[in-house]
Amino acid sequence: MTSVAPFLVFFAGAAIVTLSPARWRSILLVATPVAGAINLWFLDPSTTLGAPVMGIDLVIHSSDRLSVLFAWLFHLAALIAVIYSLHMSDRLQQVAALAYAGCALGAVFAGDLVTLFLFWEGLALTSAALILARRRPGSLRATLRYLAVQVTSGLLLLAGIAMLRAGGESIGLAAMELDGWAAWLIFLALGIKCGFPLLHGWIIDAYPEATETGTVLMCAFTTKVAIYALARLFPGTGELIWIGAVMTMFPIFYAVIENDLRRVLAYSMINQLGFMVVGIGVGTELALNGAVSHAFNDVLFKGLLFMTMGAVLYRTGRMGGSELGGLYRTMPATTGLCIVGAASISAFPLFSGFVSKSMIMVAVAEEGHGWIWLVLLFASAGVFHHAGIKIPFFAFFAHDSGLRPKEAPRPMLVAMAVAASGCLVIGMWPDLLYRMLPYGVHYDAYTWSHVLTQCQLLFFSALAFTLLKLYRLYPPELPGVNIDADWCYRWLLPRLARHALRLAGDAAVPLRAASLALIAGATGVGRRWGGPSGILARDPVTGTASLAVLFVFALVLVLHLVHGL
């Protein structure tokens, strides 16, 4: 049995890749998650690693079924992402990817809030490099906006931890109630990373600005660590039910009118996170199993969709639905893999989304949340519209854009095929996933009622899309960017800051004039007394004596002040 903390494998891999020549980096990239998986397989579940830091006994590694499930998920996501990235040789992205995965693993195995905070901030810094690595004119601004939001989340988490410490409370990773400022600050910190309503703008802003590989990694780690932390710290918190319900609803309307297809997927991510948040809020064993399993599946099918759109971006340099179409002619494999991801996120039977989303829906109904169940049902239909139909339709079919790009590079296709296989295997044999869940599963997804209800929902949703397109009522794909909550810090705050500086400048004019007048007056007095033609300069004896008296007076004053202190 080994006792190496899983994050150390990835940190070591990142360090080695930093120093390695280009010809070795591809092998090292694939070897790191493989070595990490072997390490995780032999890791003793009872292993606990601690370290005293500044008088605090940190638990840098502690595991249970929940953390081990997320650890396997992150190893799988890292392996898929590094395979996907083998077509390029960008040291910054490669090192950041491994370090990013290491921080995610450190967070899910953290045994206390301080350790979680350290990896929480590590997630922000390493993922920011994946936005900056795109090296576009707006990449730096997008990176700075992203860091501002992520650091704010970290500061809120740190403030909550400090308040717990000041109150003599435990900083262990245990469930807590929303009954104090510390808990609310921690809750808000998690909410930012999870994309709560009005706090979600960074997802829409940053994900489409990252590199093709960076977006795949970001959809796997940052938000899923937040889901893990919510499940760990706030299971059964009723407020999460309503927050999650709103998260499932509002992205639908933005996604339908959005032209940038990676932004559509970012809205779809918030929608899927909403289902997980609802499950955590319900808090029963079935609901928590549903939330965790849906997080697992979301990494596969959302990562697959982001990978297909990344392949399109890589080959065409375009991402607008109005600019694409007809790509199935020259990118048939990417088209087919995208359809697998679309079917999975839409929860078609025999695909992975069906076996996890239905668990949440059933748990919500069993607890008597009828209105929430209806909201989730509507949201499920909306997912099929904007992710299940819109993404493959406008990217690969729709009108003929005239583009004839090559098929995606082989490493991209291999990675997409691995993710698609996961979607199919879990959809057909859900027990493979159910056996890994934190609680015992007594649930059968493939009952006639579940299958029939979902098929009816998908049929009528597809019919609605078809009729809207036939009668030209579906919102057209128009070039442009829709700004929602990120309007606050992309438009409002910069203008408020400039206005405040202008007001401060106007208010400082009288103060500046008075200061200049005072300085000029003091300078004039000095010149009259000590200048070349001043009083003290006319008689050297008088001038020297006056300066001596002034020096002695100043010395006495200083000694008096020192004695008084």
C-alpha cells in the first residue's frame, strides 16, 4: 500500500514536464494520470496525512467514498484532456493542465477548510493560465476578470474560516448549518465557483475564451470541486433547492439566442449544475447519489461536447452558429461523436445522462417538491433544445457555410471516442457507476414509467423545435455577444470606476490649488529670509547664528518628543 497523496503525482508530473524537452512531453503527459490512477488504486482508504502549519494541524489527505469517486473522475478527465491536447506542444498549457488536475485532487482529499482553501486558490491560478494561453487580444482582460472573481471566492472562503477559528469552532470538512456569518461566507464562496444565479457570469465569460483543451479541463474541475464541497458541507440545505431550480431555468433562454456555440455550452453547464444543486439541497441518499453521479456524467458528456466544438474551432477558427454549418461532409467522425454527447446531455435512454438525471427527478418527487419537479421537467426539455439539438444542428448541419475543413486531428478523435464510450457504457450498464456512489443504491433507472416519460418529453421537445424552425419562429443565429450578469463587471463597474476617478479629480482641484499656494507661500518666505538676497544672507554672523539656534531648537523638540514617548 502506498501513502502518496494523489495530488503529489500530478504536481511532480507538472514539474518534470516543465523541465523536459518537447519530444518527451507527450509521453509524460499521458503517463502522469496513468501513474496517478495506479497510485489511487493501491491507496489505503484509511490513510490520513497531516502537517502542522503555523499552529494549525492541517489534514492534507483524508478519503472516503465521496472523495474517491471524484478522484477517479478527475483522473479520467485529466487523461482524456491530455490525450486531446497531444496535437499541440504548448508548455504553458501542458504544465497548467497537470497542476490544475493536482489542485482538484488536493481539494477533494482535503481534510479541513484551510487545506481546501489552499487548493481552492491553486485551482484559480492554474486555470487562469489556460485562458491566457489562448493568446488572443482579449485573453489578458478575460484572464484578469476571471482571476478577480476567483480570488473574491477565495477571500470569502478565507474570511469564513477565520470567523470559525475566532469563534473556537472546528474547521474540519463536516456538514454545517446556515446559522452564522461564517457559514454564509463559505456558502457564498462555494456559490461563486458553482455558478449560482447572478454569480455565474464568469463561466459564460471565461470558458469560451480558454483554449480548446483549457475549456475541456475547466468544465471538469472548477465547478465539480464546488459541487463536491457543497455535497460535503451543505447537504440537505433547503435554500439550495430553489437556487438550483433557478439555475436550471434561466440559462435556457440565453442559450437559445446565443450565437457562440461554446457560450451555449457554458449556459448548458449552469443548467446541469442546477440539477446537481437541487439534488444536494434535497439531501436524501437518493438525491445525493443522483447529484454526484450526474456530476460524474456531466464531465463526460459536457467534456465531449466541448471537445467537438474545440475541434471545430481548431479546424475553422470560427465558433458562431451563423458562421458554421455543413461540416458533417468533411468532419463525419466529429459529427457522430457530437451527437453521442448531445444524446447523453439530453438524457436519452441508453445514454449516461438518463441514469443520473432521473435519480434527481425521482428524489425530488419523493420528497413532495411538486413545483420543483415541474421546473426540472421543463429544464430537461430546454436542455434538449439548446444542447441536444442546437449544438450539432448549427455546427454540422443547418445551412451550408461553404467550409470544408479537415477531420479533427487523431489525438482529438481518440479523446472524444473515450468520452463517448464512457457515455454509452454508463448509460447501458449504470451499475458500474452506482457501485461507486457514496450511498447504497436501490434504484432502477430503466422502468417503463421512467423510459416512457423521458421519451415523450424528448419527442415533444423535438417537435417544438421542428415547428419553430419550419415557421421561422426560432430565434435566428445573429453575430454578437449576449451579456447577462457579467454586464456588472464588464460594463458597469469600469464605467463607475472611471466616473469616480473623474469626480475625485474634480474634487481634488481646489485642494491641489490650496496645496500649491501653501507651498509657494512657504517657498517665498524661505527665499525672503534665507535666499541669496535675504535677511540672513546679508550678515554671515547673523545668518550662521540663526541657523544654529534653529538647529538647537529642533534638536530640543525632538528630544522632548522622544522623552514623552
